[in-house]
Amino acid sequence: MILKTLSLLNYKNFDSRSFKFDSKINCFVGKNGVGKTNVLDAIYHLSFGKSYFNPVATQNIRHNEEFFVVDGEYDKLDRTEKIIVSLKKGQKKIIKRNAKAYDKFSDHIGFLPLVIISPADRDLIIEGSDTRRKFMDSVISQSDKTYLDNLIKYNKVLAQRNSLLKYFAANNTYNNDSVVVYNEQLDSFGTPIFKKRNDFLEEFIPIFKKRYNTISSGSENVNLTYKSDLFESGLKDLLAHSINKDKALQYTSVGIHKDDLSFKIGDHPIKKFGSQGQQKSFLVALKLAQFDFIKKQSGVTPILLLDDIFDKLDEQRVEQLIRLVNDDNFGQLFISDTHAKRTEDVVKSTNQSYEIFKL
């Protein structure tokens, strides 16, 4: 799969800009603040219908404008696919494939597989469990529509159960029958999600360890562990046993929405005991394993975005990374960097075709 052209209109700091891309390596170079990362984010937008960096959709509209349009043309399985993402203030976002708007955005997820490696990924280590769950969900959802559908339904029922708990507290009342109905619905969507996450990690963890081993030249031992309430008991039982606590808290305190991933180097949390280089290598290995997994599941080679990657890794680790992505297993690559010469030296060494865009 290849992104051939990209057009931006009122997107972030761009008023109007078009790009024609090389089928292998594309580099955006320039000083900080010129919009290199914004171009990568526009490409991410075409795959996921949202920004990787800013969850507030309207904040992706250029200042003093009313709308943005991101337009991309792809070659996928010998077909031309034209994707447009647009948003006007006060209206719903629209995603169109070949001029036809999607009824549900979730139908588009996975159609244009993509992986991004960015300094923002450090949130996976330093932030709360929600960030790590989203990572898991993003990887699985790109190749499993049923999983994504269950996730959307689970979160909807969860919000309804939480509203009910607040209602009970505000009105000093309680209705167990209503709670049981929500418990059963959460179980019907949550249990398959738990099983899928567990199955996914059994396959994913060896891929991740292999990637880390290559990046670190086999000098360190890392691990990834899935943590879930559902290892202890079935979801319906967990919900029933926690009802008094939930009534006091006014929200649902157990379930797959509390799942987490434990990141370790040796026997210790990488957040506390990993050096900056080790943490960065851990994150790059996670993302490359995501790439491998999605490619295997979908049969399509994902687009790979490397945002500001050279400033985040030492020279040896950058060389290892470029050697990895120079493999035939990788497809189209987009890189952002502040140093034009450094970038060109590295991409020249791959002996692949490339294009450099100076912003």
C-alpha cells in the first residue's frame, strides 16, 4: 500500500499545501515549528479519522478558519483509493472513501494500516493504564472488527452503569434488577475483549522481545505482562461483589476498562529502572512489533511514520533502526527531522529511492 499524494487545506499551520510522495522513503526536514509533525499527523488522520497528537478535533483547524480538509490518494492492492477527512466548526467530522461518506467511522479503521513512532509514545511508559489499553486496542482493532464493535458497546454500557450509580447516590435509592441487566451486558461484551487481549498478547510478546533484542543487540532482557481483574474471576461475579464499593464511588471499579500492561526490564519496572535509551528502545520495539502483527493479520504492509526519531535515539540505535526498516518487509516510510544533512546521509545509506521535503 502506497500513499501517492496528500493535500492539506487549513490543517493546523498549513493554509494550502500538496505533496507527491516517493513509494519508499519520504523525509520532512526543517526547523522546529514549521509543521513537519503536522504532515505526519495528517497522514495518521487519513488512517484513523483523528489526530495522534490532539484529541480535540476543532483544534486541528488552522487559526481563524472554519474548516479543514485532508485529502489522500493511495495505491492499495492495484486499486486507487481516495480518502478525505474534513471537519467544519459546529458540524460532525466526515470521512469519505472514493466520494462515499462512512456511516460509522469504525468501518474505516484498519482499511489503511499505519504505525507511528513518536516522542509522544513515552506516554505509554509514564502515563496511566488508559494509555496502554488504548495501545492494545489500537493494534487489535486494525484487524478485528468484532473486537472494535464489542469495545464500543462495552464503553457505552459502562457509561450507562456509571450514570445509574450516580443517580442512586443523588436520589438515595437503589434498584438491583437494573444493575444486574447492566452487569450481564458488560459481561457479554467484556469477556470476549479480555479473551482477545490475552490471545493477542500471547502472540505479540514474542514478536516484541525479538524486536527489542535486535535493537539492543541482545544486551538486555525485557518483558510485557497483561494485568486484568478477569484473571481472578468472571466479570459478572466481579461486578456483583464490587457493588457496595461502586455505589460508594459512584462508578464501576472493576472490569476490562481497568486492564493494564506491565513493562519491565529485568525484573523491574522500566519506568523507574530503565535508562532513557532503554525506554526509547522499548517503545520502538513495541511499535515495530505492532507493525509486524498488523502486517501479518491484515496481509497489507502498513505505512510507517517516524516522527523526530533521530533526536530521540543515540547513533547506534538509529543505525539499528534504519537497518531494520531497510528490510524488504517494510513498505513506505515517512520521516521527520530537524537536520537535513543527517537525514539525507541516513536515507542514502539504504540505497532506496527517496524524496526530501524542506519545510
